[in-house]
Amino acid sequence: MSATDLFVNFFVALFALIDPIGNVPVFAAATAGALAAGRRMVALYICVFAFLFLLFFYFTGLTLLEFFGISLPAFRIAGGVILFLLGLDMARDDFTAKFADAAEAGEVEGARAYAKRRFERLVVPFAMPLLIGPGAISTVVIYASEAKAIGWMGDAAGVAALFAVSVVTMICFWLTPVISRILGRIGMTIIVRVLGLILCAMAVQFVIVGISDTTRNLITPAAAAPYAAER
């Protein structure tokens, strides 16, 4: 595999896992009522955090988890539990009203202050594990091992792919107002609630896969990866 192939494959795989387009409704609900400048700053903070966090795992791999004695399946189960709580909250409550801020508040405190305050609430569970889940981390570790076989050009291609995904994610979140105007409040509420149900299902799947990876014959491969045989 060349450095170019690694960049393309890594970018496509990571973009599909982070799914910034699919997470636009959640970001819109979490920043409802904010001014455009404040929303852009929040998106910037989240994407910078995502880039640095994935970059850290790109160069350290599983060393940190091994240091604390944490396996990737255990990390997957923990992420699934957090993601389930988020999905349950989105599906049964008014997620938009809960996270929404008044626009006047953004004007008084400024875009940077608003972004810092909102980022503190969104770093978990939105930035992680919703955007950066066990799948994204494991993908980063896998491609990091392939990059080492290529040399410094492979490492550079991997870092470039991480940066490109972060930038594209930020642009998708910057376009949130356009999507919000098209759907309206009712449309956003419906999408967020449906997405909450999907997140609950994804969280359960995370836990199933984590248990499957740590046990023998307790969970069948067909349940852990129901569509693997069709792909």
C-alpha cells in the first residue's frame, strides 16, 4: 500500500465512522439559539479536540489502554453505555430545549466564552463517544500500524487524513444553520428523536460486540456483526 492509498482509505473509513453529516441534527440541537459565530467556535473546538485526540491514539496506539489495563472491548462497552444514555435522553425528552441557549446570552458573553462553556458540556458525550467512538480509535490504531510499514511518508499521510476528516467535519457543522432552516424546529425535533432511537440501538450493538470479543460462544458472530456476511 502506498502513502496515497493509505490516505484515501484512511480518510474514507474514518469519515464513515465519524459520520459528520449524520450528526448535524445533534449538533444543531446542542447549539440551538446560538449566534452563528458562537456555533462556528463550538464546531472549531470540537473538531480540534477530535483531531488531537485521534492524533494521540495514532502515535500511541493501545499503549495507554494497556498501561491502565483496559482492553478495547471494555472501552467499547463503556462507550456503548454512555452513548445509550445520550440516545435515551434524545428519544424521550426535548433534547433541543435541554441544550438550547438563548441567542441573547451569546451576545452578552461573546462567541468565545459561549463556545468554551458549550464545549465543556459537549466534549462528553458528543465529541466522545458519539463522534470518536471505539470504532474510530481502533481504525486509527490499525492504519497507524500500516503507516509504519511505509515509513515517514505513511505517517505523514495518516496525519493528513486525520486533519482532512477534522476539517470536513467542521465544515459540515458550519452548515448547520442552512439545514436547520430547511427542516424547521418540528423537523429537527423529529430527526433528533429518531436519531436518539438509532443511537440507543448502536449503543446496544457496541455492548454486544464488546461482550462478544471478551467471551467465547456466549454471543454468536451473527449477532455481533449481523450484516458482515452480506458485505
